[in-house]
Amino acid sequence: MARYISQHTLACLTRQGAQQLSQKLHAGQEVAARRVLVNMQEGKMLVEFEAPDREALEKWLAKEKFHFDWLLRVELESTSDGNLQGI
């Protein structure tokens, strides 16, 4: 499965609301949320997903009514020594 990172803008969300969003993201069946990172002060959330392809992820986000600001496919990741490797 391919890996993606998305950014979302959160409006007037409490910590409990952010936790509920995180739980909903992790409960997905068609795609898998690996990590959810939230900045309450700036109202931003980054989510790392595994999905079959971009279209499947976009469809799932639309179905679950998760608006995203941008969506990025991750192709390379650094190892602990700084070298890049394919995903």
C-alpha cells in the first residue's frame, strides 16, 4: 500500500473533539491511519495514511466528510542515518 500525508484545518475543536476525530480516522477499513498529529493552537492536523492509491484515499475522505487542505504521496523516507529509501 502507498503512504500519504494529509493536512486538515480544524475549526474550534476541543481536545476531546480532536481525540474523537483521531479515533474515527483509525477506525477506517478502506484506508489505514498510521499517525495523527494535531496542533490545537494553530488548528491544524496532519495524518499519515496507508491506502491502495490516491483515488481510494480521496474517496474515503469524502465519504467520511474529512475535508483536507492538501494530500501528499510519500515516495522516500529517511533512515536513522539520514539516507533516503523507497517506501
